[in-house]
Amino acid sequence: MMSEEIKNQVRRLIADHLEEDLESVTDEKDLVDDLGADSIDLYEMVMLTEDQLEIIIDDEKLEDIDTVGQFIGVVVEADVE
């Protein structure tokens, strides 16, 4: 899958899961501080992303994710592997 397609799919997933407008889910938004995600939301979004894209995201790479852009970067990287 092309990375731009993945980015858009992940943004839609985040927006849907957190009940946010797609336009508000930008790379620089902090998942917790700006979009109101908690640890359960983050876990669920990882699981949904893995299921939808049929990838496995390395747990160690999730530890330093704060923003939408960082989350998308980890997903794109996992899709390439």
C-alpha cells in the first residue's frame, strides 16, 4: 500500500476512534493533550491499525509516540517491513 494511502487511512482511524473531525487530526497534534486519547485509546488504535493494514507494530517503537505524525511514521515503517 502506498504511504500516502496509509497516512490517510490512519488519520481516518484516529478521527473515528477519538470522535474528532478528520481536519483536526494533523501530524503535529498530540494524541493525548490535543485529541484526548488515553492509554486504552492508544492501545485500541494500535490494534485496529494492525488489523486493518495487516501489519505488526513493534511495541518498543510505541513508547515514544506523542503525536499523530509519529504514530503514522511508525505505521508506515511497519508496513514497509
